[in-house]
Amino acid sequence: MSSDPWGRVDETGTVYVRTADGEQVVGSWQAGSPEEALAYFERKYEGLVVEIGLLEKRVKTTDLSAKDAQTAIDHIREQVDAHHAVGDLAALKTRLDKLVETVHARREERKQQRAKQSDEARHAKEALVAEAEELAQSDQWRAAGERLRSLVDTWKGLPRLDRKSDDELWHRFSHARSAFSKRRKAHFASLDAQREEARKTKERLVSEAEALSGSTDWGPTAARYRDLMTEWKAAGRAQREHEDDLWNRFRGAQDVFFAARSSVFAERDAEQTENLKLKEELAEEAEKLLPIGDLKATRAAFRTINERWEAIGHVPRDARPKVEGRMHTVERALQEAEETEWRRTNPEARARAAGLTGQLQAAVDKLKGQIEQARAQGNNAKADKLERELEGRQALLDQALKGLQEFGG
């Protein structure tokens, strides 16, 4: 007779395993010694341990389905329940029970994950449908068409929903694409007619431009050319094979007219260049009046310079902003000096500033007294709050005092 903590072999060769419910017969062994009998059934136990361990690993680290995992667990449990091994069978049952819980948890987790993925897919497809329906109204034919094709590729990469939801969303998506295609087809169908109309309009504009090219009525003709250009732009594009030729004729007629006008204006430009030189000299003379000292004398001097300025004729158009800007700078400095003088000598404004300063000073003094009282009473929180208020009032007072100084008091 032989035994170990979990089993024994009696004198007849019967092998027993110890369980919480008492000893259970494992089997009969007649082929060798009792020790060999125990060793054989202990190895069978170790085999079950290894098998459970492998199954635990598969459940935790692979995508083994819950159904297959449960089948494997049931198979091992049958072997454990049959008591054909010597060892801690209760421990194996406990591990199998925990494994069942793990499988159930994984099943629930995957169920939730599938639900989440389905929800995400639904939101993604709803977003695609919304964008497609918006694009269906677009007039950006190329960009919108390319984007719609891209949305189809995105749709194909998303998981399917339940049949009803997927069909409904796909119907809306497909309808939006069809609506866009229909609008685009109608647009391009009408485009040829529009371009033919544009060609006729531009033929008329070219004829008029060519008729005006020899005119010497510079002002009205230049204005009419501008109107013709506006009409040209409003006419839209003609067919590609006509557009460039019409444009070259249209621009050529204008170039003839404006080249002739430029020749006539060349002499006038020379006179304006001389005027520019004189005005630049006056601008420099005016700039020397800054900074302003004697306001009255500076004002009189600038008035004299300005009178001489007005007596000079036009200057070249592109130079006008710069030279006039120099005079305007001096003029603004005079205006600012006059405004400052007016504010400084304005009794009503000075009185308002002094009144505000007095009010703010009184408020500051009052706050200081309240802070001292709060500190004396040990109410530091109130004192801190009042000090923050004091900072704001003090800043306003400082600003008001600065403003009062501008009035000279």
C-alpha cells in the first residue's frame, strides 16, 4: 500500500483520490507497484494542470471565442469531475470556475466593444451622409465631386450596421450623390449655351473697342474703355477656342488708343515732374517747423507755405500720396498742438478734471481709513479685499492727476 497527500493505493491495487467529499476511486492498477500507480495518476493530474494553464493563457492573450473557450472548459471539467487523476482536484475546479468568469467578462467586454464600434460606425456614417447632403448643394463641381468620391471610399472602409439602419443611411448617401451629379450635369449642359452667348457679346465689345482705338477724345474714350472692360468681365467666358483670340483683339484695340494718349501726356508728365520737385521743397520747408515751439508763429508760417503749395499744379499720380502725406503729417502735428492748447485753457474741462480728482482722492482716503479700522479689528480678509479695491481707485486717481497736469493745475 502506498499514499501521498492527495491519494493512496490499497492492497488490491485500487487508486483513490482525496476530495472534500471524501475519497473517490480513481482507477485500478495491476501493472506495477503502488508507487508507479500513484505516479501515473499524478502525471495525469499534472497534464490537467498544464492543459488548464494553456487554456488560461489562450483566453487572456488570444481572440479565442467565448463559445470555443467554454467548450474547452467543459471538456477539462469532465475529466476533473471523473476523478481520473491524483492531486488537488478542488484547486483545478476553482481555476476552471475563475476561467468561466473570465470568459464571461471577456464576452461582455467584446459585446460592449462591438456595441461601441457599431455606435462609432453609425456616427461616422451619419457624418458622411450629412457632409454628402451638404456637398449635394455645392457649386464647387470639381472639389465637391472629388470629396464625394473620397466619402464613398471612407464608407466602404466602415463596418456594416444592422440591415435597416445601414440601408436607410446608404439611401440618403446615394441620393445626395445622385442629386449632386444631376445638378452638375445640368450645369455643364447649360454652360455651352452661356459660352456661346458670351462669345456673341464679346464679338460686339471687340467691334466697339476697335472702332474707338483711333479716338483723340481722351477722357470720354478712356471712360468708355473702362465700361467695356466691366461689360467684358460680366459677359463670362466664351468657348476656349474663341476666348484668347477675342481677348487679344480687345486688348490690342485698347493698347492702340492708350499708346497714343500716353504720347500726348508725356509732355504733361514733364510739367508734373517739375511740380513734384517744387512741392517736395515746400514739404521739406514745412517739416522744419517741427517740433512746434511758438504755436501762433508756426501756424502762420504753415499757412504761407500751404498757399504756395496750392498755387502749384498737379504732380504725377504715383508720387502724390507720399508728398501730400509729408504735408499732412505737419498739419496733423499743428492740429494736435492746437487741441492740446485748447484743452489746457478750457475752464470747463479743467473744472471737470479737478472735480473728478477730488472725488477719487476722497474715495482713496476713505478706503485707507477703512483698511486701518479692519486691521485694528483683526479682520484681515476684509482689509485685503479693501486694499485690492484701493489699488484700482489709486490707479484711477493717478490717471486723473496726470490729466489735471495737462491743464497746468
